[in-house]
Amino acid sequence: MAYSSLPGAPPDEATEWDKPVKKYSEFRRTVSVFFGRPLPIVGLIIISFFIIITIFGPWIAPYDPLEMDVMNSLAHPSSAHLLGTDEIGRDTLSRLIYGARTSLFIGIVVISVSVAIGVFLGLVAANSSSVPHHIIMRITDGLMAFPSILLALLVAGLLGGGLQNIIIALTVGMIAPVIRITCAMALSVKENDYVLAARTIGTSKMRIMLSEILPNCFAPILVMMTMGIGSVILAEAGLSFLGVGITPPTPVWGRMVNDGYKFLLTNPELSFAPGLAVMLVVFGFNMMGDGLRDALDPRLRGVV
Amino acid sequence: MNTLLQVENLKTYFRTYRGIVKAVDDVSFHVNDKEIIGLVGESGCGKSVTMLSVMQLITTPPGKIVGGKVIFEGQDLLQYKAKGDQMSSIRGGKIAMIFQEPMTSLNPVLTICRQLTETLECHLNMDSHTSRLRAIELLKLVGIPEAENRIDAYPHQFSGGMRQRVMIAMALSCSPKILIADEPTTAVDVTTQAQLLDIMKEMVDQHHTSLIIVTHNLGVVARYAQRIYVMYAGRIVESGLSDDIFENPRHPYTIGLLKCVPRLGETTGKKKLVPIKGVPPRLIDMPEHCPFLPRCAYKIEKCKTEPVSALREVGNQHYISCFVDTQEKR
Amino acid sequence: MAGYIIRRLFMGLVVIIVVTVLVFLLIRLLPGDPLLVYLTQQQYRETVYDPAQLAQLQQRFGLDKPLPVQYISWIADMFHGDFGESITFQQPVSKLISQRMPVTLYLSVIGAIFATVVGIGFGIICALRRGTWLDTVLTFLANIGITVPSFWAAILLIYLFGLKLHWVPIGGYTSPFENFWLSTRQIVLPVFCMALFGLAANTRLTRSCMLEVIAQDYIRTAWAKGLKERVIVFRHTIKNGLIPIIANMGFLVAGLFGGSVIIETLFNIPGVGRLLTTAILGQDFMIVQTGTLLFVGLITITNIAVDISYGWLDPRIRYD
């Protein structure tokens, strides 16, 4: 008989309950949630496509975007020019492709710089005593009272055009929300007991900031960066639409929309195409950001 | 002795991305009028889900009541739509429930008065003035001091114990036939626990309400319940009169459970508390045989090959879900 | 509660001061000398200018004094109603802005109401009918709404409704008091484009907040008490769910004003947004200063009002 003499003694042979369970890993869960819904996948596809175009642009584009062909100006979409040409004969499709490179470049640089500075300031604000904290937060509040387009427009308009100035302008516009969100995240992480424990054993503030607080902010920062690129590209399009920004003849999507507006009745695709491109790219980044956020930590909904 | 509530073969499953969780797997029990019954089991055994299923408060995805009947006053409640008017009139009016977490169970932006009077207005059709007076009365009954002043306060101005009393007052305001108390004392301290239970017992005696206490605290049911059901891994493994269960447990799980509980005044016999070895099973992809098998000290060959035993009678109103006659081994 | 209000007002005041300093510094410290521009324009785009004239202009606009003094005198002037004179228009800034402010306000208020009411409505529908096709469609549209560049949406709509269908005029603005019907047809597209982002954002926010509230314990208690669904939604859920949306109001207003910059330019509407854009591009600092301050000031006031109404909505904050 298979029972032992003492009631309460451990079972003496393994049953199927004791078989090892497939290791549940956080990474696997994150990945499966991200790919569980269709939209983040669509976003990822769009962004990959966008990145490929950016990298292989010069080889893919059928024409040189600056090449003028006045004989063929304002041509409608045809097999020679898939999206037609503009008023001085430049191929729209090629200009779109080159414009992608500009947009992505600006997006990445602006986000990297603003997140680097913003996260740093946010952490400092969260970790310092009353005075520096309040100074940083009040200035942030002040900056956030500006519509970000207006802020970027002010800086860009007053600095002048050019790639460098646009980047500076957009960075200034992006910094304040980053600081605000990072500070809020860091403050709430600070409330946790493991931070208290670190303080109790005498860990220095800088060390706590780097090894306890920062790793826990990675998820929201990553999400913020992904969705931020979308905002930056949108803002850059708005600025170049208004005429501020990269000097012609470099193709820039926003300005292409503005240039095409004059010919709306005859050649609507001149305005539609670049605008659609902006929308798709921003959509891709936003959906990816949404998916990332849900996969990493659904509690962030509404915050980031 | 009428049967007020008869639950037959209740099954509630949850879909998760790791598989189907059979939280409640073929549970049957009944409640007579003017009776206090206890539903005990460890965390995760499915006792709360059972009660939520009776009230049709299961969030439908991911959970679903897949089978069984809940017969109350001649009607199978599971035939009613969960969000429909018929079920709503039963909830609160005929069957009331209070929950474990008083800190989060009250709406923070509404006054206590509003939260009390809305039940009264809904089920008893009282006007606002009468309901307010009745609400003050109810608060006094559950022992809230200065009820007339405090009634317009917000929940965050009350302590945990007082919030739980408010919950009890809300639940009993329409004199329901059955009150389900889901772990009512787990989140409060010991002194408050005793007070809350006494209040509940008193209200039950006065209003002739039946009480179902769901808990993992054996001490609570020992003192108050007349009949007890023991649950494990989504099934009822033992049921019987309270005294019977405590003095003469028959199912290996109950036996093991009672061995872990220290008893006052026990001077002879073993002094050591013997825990049940092993861990509770995951409720995903449960096999057909008895869920307690890996941890059972009484198992026989039949336990591994046959599906889990149905409840069989071993004494007066005493049933166990086990093939083994544990009397022999004692 | 009174203490809470006073503290919020004080903080708001601090922010306004910070904002004025920021606006001031932004304009003064950036490179580019407006007077040079003005002078060279005056002298028919010659690059040689008369230093004496420059000095005279500097004195006239007070630009030769040290910065803090300029700041103080600027603030003092504003309290007297003197907002300076526009370099390009040669008119007092206050007149220019007061002519255009009502237009922008009119569009913004309508836009705000539209974005809030419809956004909240859609969000509630999505939350209550979660998982149904209605939810899927509305959520998808909301996701599109936050990604569409407003100027592009404007151009698309102008193409469709203006050029092809001729339902609305392409641009321009008439006061509703002069010709209500024409005015309305003219502002439909601009208001929609300005409010689109806010509408979509509100829908998403309402949806996720409502879903979060629905999952709370106290909603389960409300069901357990046997309350009807309609009561639970309107009395228990919405009040809790609205709190984050009210908090978002400041951003909504900021978005509307930001949008006005682009949309007014595109639709040829004589509002503060278009004025500001022209002024920034033309480096007309007086207008830029005052216009920016106006926008930012209104946004800050909205934020203060929002913070205060928080206290009414959420009693836990009141006794903070």
C-alpha cells in the first residue's frame, strides 16, 4: 500500500503535479502581450518600412530629389513618376523618400537629446530638497504653459532656419513634459520600500538614483521616447509647413504640403502624399508606443 | 427548516493566456433559513468566486459561469441576465454581499449618506427624507458614534473598521434573506474583527437573515457557524455540522487543516503543529483525479486511477469527497 | 477648502511670473536684432545703417537699458495698458490684439466645447460597449485623430468640402454678428481641425479612465447592492472618471491655441494666431511678447481653474 504510517507525512512518490513547470519569464509575457493585439504589430511594420526607406533611400528613389525637369512640371501620377512632379518638375516620390531621412533624423536626435536632458533634470528634481526641486518644477510648469508648437516656433523663428536651429527649437518644446513625467515617476518609485531600505543602509543619493530609481523608470521612459518621436515629427511638419525650418531645396514633408497647397485643385497629390506620409509614420510610432506601454506596464495608461 | 438557496453543480471557469482556470468546479451547497454556514478553505481555493457566481458578479471576459444552477425562491438565478433588472432586484434586496476590502469598497466621491440611501431608494422605494432617517438608524445599529453628524462624511474620513460597519449596514438595509460575508474580517485588526462578527450575528438574529461566512479563519466559523463546507482547489471536499467537522474531521485535507490550528486548553497529546506538506495546485489544466492527491497521506491506488470521488455520506449530514475511510487510520 | 484655493492661486501666480520672465528672456536673448531689421527695411534693404538712428530707435523702444530694468518697465507698462507698439504695423499692440482676440477666442471656445463634449461622449460609449465593433471603430478613429497633422486634415477637408463639394467657403472669416450663416460655414472646418487632436485625445483618455474606474472595488459594491446599470454609470463611474479629463483641460486649451497658429494662417482668419505667426517670422517683438503672454496667461489661468475644481470633484483632495 502506498500510504505511510504517520498521517501528515509527505507523499512518497512524485505525481504529475511535481513535474517541472515551463519557466514563466517576464520577457516572454511582455513579448506575447505586445504581439497579442494587431495595432502594435501594424505600427512595428510601418516603422520598419520607414527605417528601411530611410537607410536605403538613395538606392530606392527613382530620381534625384533635386533634379528639375521643367518640361514635366506638375505631371500627374504616371508610370514614370509614381506620384507626379511638382511645379519645377521634381519627382514627388523621390522627394518623399528623402524627406523621410530628414524627418527620422530630426526625430531621433531631438528625442535623444530631450530625453537625456529631461530625465536627468527630472531625477535631480525628484531627488533634491525643496529649493532646487521647486525651481526646476516651477520653470517646467512655466514651459508647459506654452503650447509646444508655439514654443518651438518662437525659438526657431527667432534663431532662424536651418537644421541645427530646428533641432534646438524642437528639443526645447519637448523637454518640459519629459521632466514632469520623469519627476512624477521617480517620486512614486521613491515611495517604495526598497528605496527606503537602501537609504537605511546608507547608500548615497546619487547611487540610489542610478541603481534603484532609474532602472524602474526605464519602461515609462522607453514608451515616452517611442511616442515622443511621433510628436516631434508632427511638430516638425507643422513648423516646416509654416515656412520655418530646413532651408530649401532639401525636401521636407511639411513644406511639401504647403508648397502643394497652391495646386490643390489640379494636383492634390502634391499635398496629400507628404501629409499622408507624416500621418502614417506618426501613427506607426504611436501604435508601437501604445503596445510597448501595455506590454511593459498597463498601469502607465493615462500617465504616459 | 426551509431551503432558501440551493446551489447545484456550479462551475465557473476563467480563460487566461496560460490556459483555463477551473476556479469553481462542480460545487453544490444549500442554505436554510435562519442559519449560519461557513465556507472555509485556503486562499485561492475558489470560495470567493463561488459566492460571486451566485450573485452573478463575475467579470465576463475572462470568467464565465459555465454550468450549474442557483435556485433561490424557486427560480434559477443563473437564467437571469447578469446586468438585467431581475438580477439587480435580487442583489441587495434579497441576497446581499459584503467584501473583504473596506478601504476600497466604498465610492470615494460620494457621501456615506448617499451610498446608504441609494439602496433604500432603489429596493424599498423610500423617499429621500425617510431613507436618510433610516440610514442614520442603521449607522447607529452597527455602532457608528454620532451617526447624525457623520452620515454626511466621505469614506476616506472613516477608519477601516468603521467602513466595514458601514458596508454591513448597507448590506442589511433592505433586510435581505441571505447575507454573504466574503472574508469580512481579514483586513481589520483582531479587536475589530470580534466586534464586526458580533454585530453581524446580532443583525442576523434580529432580522432572521441567513449568513454565509466565507473565510480561511477556522476560529471564526467555529464560533458562529452551524454548518461548514470545506473547499479545496475549486471543489467541496467536506461538509457537515460545525461540531462534527471540528471534532471528527474525515477528509484528509480537513484533518491536515485542523492539525495546523493551535487549540487553547489542549494539554495532552502532541504539542507540535503539523503543516500540510506540499503546495496548493495550480488550477490550470487540472487532472481528473482528486486535487489533493499529491499532498494526501491517506491515498490509495484508486485515488490515482479514478476521477475524484463524489460527495458520499459518512455520518449525519456529514459528507466527504474521498474514497478512503479515514476513521480506520486514526 | 479655502486654504487649498489660496495655495493654488499662489502657485499659479508664481507660474505666471516665471512665464513672463521666460517670454521676456526668450525674446531678448535670442540672436537677431529687430531694430536692425526694421532699419534696413526702412532704408530699402540697405545693409548700411545710420548708427545715430539706431541709437535713437533703441532709446525709443527702451532697448538701451539693462535687462532687469527693461523687464520691470515692461511689466509696469502692461499694468498701465501699454503693450508697446508694433514695429511692422506701426500701431499699438493692444489695438492689434484686441481686434483679433475675439476671433481666436470664439473659435477656441467652440472648439473646446466640441472636443470636450463629443470626446467624453465617445469615450463613455467605448468604455461601456467595450469590445464591440463600436468600440473598435471609435478607438481606431481616435488613434488616427491624434496622429493626423492638423494642417493636412485641413487641406484634405478643404479639398473635399470646399473645392469639390462647394459646401463651405475656402477661407476667410466674418463675424457671426454680421452674417451668422456665412460665419458658421466658414468656421466649421477650422474649428474641427483645431479641435481634432483634443477630441481624439479626450476620447482615448475618457475610455481608459472609465475602464479603470469600472474595474474598481466600489463599482463591484454598487452592483452587489443591486443598483441599476444606468445609476452605476452616471452616479458612480462618471464622477470618478472625469477627474483626469478635467485635469487635461489645460492641455486641451494649449492644443487649441497652438493649433490656431497653423489653422488661422491656413484659413486666412484674422486671429491672434495668425498675427503671432506673422510677427514671429517678421521678428516683430512687441507683438510676439504680448501675444505669447496672452496665450500662455490664458492657459495658466485655465490650469489654476482646473486645479481648483479638482477639489470639488474629488473630496479627498479638499482636506489635503
